[in-house]
Amino acid sequence: MKTNAFSGRHILVTGGLGFIGSSLSIKLVELGARVTIIDNMLPDHGGNLFNIEPIRNKVNINFGDILSENVMNYLVQGKDFVFHLAGQVSHVLSLSNPYPDIDINIKGTAILMEALKKHNRNAIVVYTGTRGVYGASVRLPVDENAPTYPKGIHEIANLTAEKIVKVYNDIHGIRSMLLRLTNIYGPRAQMKHSHYCVVNWFVRQAIDGETIKVFGDGAIVRDFLFVDDCVDAILASAVCKNGLGEVMNVGIDKPTSFLELIKTIIDIAGTGRWELAPFSPERQAQEPGDFYSNIEKIRRIAGWEPRVALKDGIKKTVEYYRKHKKFYW
């Protein structure tokens, strides 16, 4: 990635006070970008002013809503890059209340892209969706040509938002990249409840000396990606001309079982314990089984690949939350 590509550039980060959005904003400021953040601080959705403490006086913050056409029409003007991370990101919440996914993820994305069509067709857009759109994997590792069988409203909404961005890229010329993120973990994720980021929730339980429940036999595998690697992938995609209009997985091709993950967390934290627990009927119905990403496409097109080993990422995560626990739960 050309690190000087963002120096002096005007950038909008939607959802920029959340987990990944804040980490991205910090990196962009380090690279010399002029960053504007929009985040409506929806309760329990991860927005946290402490997340941007290192750059608090170096960014513009708008506490508006991406569902406001007037706000988005104004904010997109003059931006060179738009990183779209705002959204309802809880799979669990969508099971009981599907409307935030429909409103925020689908309508919010349409409002953003329409604002760009009307007021700034020159901006480059990076949309961050989820690997959940694949549903149960047909083959492993899962590449971008795999069929999409979403298993819930949250995943359906993300896939719809992705398709909206793709239409504006293909039909209206709004240059866009479409990323499907895997299980991202690391500093700056909220820890008040277990609805988001399973790895970070396990970290909280370990820090608090609790018993972590391992569903089934713990043998199900996932690819767990450290947030710094995720940010690097987002930035590498943004400056990759060959990636325009492309869907690319952002994950790690070294799968880890849940039991191995939890044992690693407990070992590094030095506290906590684990026990096996049966799946509830609802959790069993939603469980997609083994999943890990084929990342050859983004490696080839954008020259990105993950660098942080699981143990190193968990160590950094435990250290961060032990130091700043009061700001997250």
C-alpha cells in the first residue's frame, strides 16, 4: 500500500466512533489524512468517544445519522474517500428485531450512495460487509465465488447493502470496493454485552475470571483477524484500482478452533476457565459450521495479507482492556 496516498486527503468515515471505524480513523490521521467522522452514538452499538482519544483534537466529529439525507448530502461533499462502516452489526439483535438492520444497513447505505451520486461522484468508497452473507460453507476455504445463503436478517441486510453499492459502482460510476470481513477482534470494541465480537467477549470473561462456555465440542473453526490487519486491508483496497467493483474477502487463511482460541485467551490472560455447553436450539439453527476465508483475491489484487499471529493479537487485546477496562464495561 502506498502510505502517502492518504496524506492531505479529505476522508469520511461512517461509524467512525465504533470498533473498526475508530481504529481506521486513527491510522488515517497517522497517515496525514483530514478525517471527518459521522456516528450517531446509538446506545449499545459500540460508539465510544474514548476510542479516538489519541486523535480527539485532530478529527471532525459529526453526531448525525446516516439516515438523514440532508446530513449525508452535506458530509460527502469534497471527500476523496468514503469508508462506510456504519451499521447495525449485531447478528443476535437481528433475531429479535429486524428493523434496525433494514433501516440502518439497507436504507442508510442507499442514502449514502445517493448523496454521492448527487454531490460527489469522484469519491472512492469502501464498503465493509460480513462473511456471514455466505451462510454455511459449501467448500473450504470460502472464496468470493461461493454461493450466498444468508441465515438471518442481519446477513441479508448486509448482502443487500453490498448489492446497492455495487449498483452505484456499475451504473452510476461511484468507484467502490466491497469487502466481506471475517471475525475481527482487538482493542476498542464495546464489551457491555455479548452481541458483538465473540473473541472480545471471551477476553472480557477471561479478564473477569469467569467461566467461558464452549458450545458443542469446541471443534468448529473460524478465521480470527486482528483489527490492525483489518484496517490495513481496508486501506490497501481503497488505493487499489484493480479492485474497483470487486468483492473481496478480508480474513486469515489460518483457521483456529473455538476451543483452541479460548485456551489461548485464558493462557495469555492468566485468568478465567472454560467448560463445554450444549447448543441451544436457536443457536444451533443459526450456526453455519466451519468457516475460514480464501484471501487469494485480495492478496493478488491489493497486495494485502495478514501479519498479526493470533497469540500476538490476543496479547495486545488483553493488555488494552486491562488498561482501559472502565471505558468499555
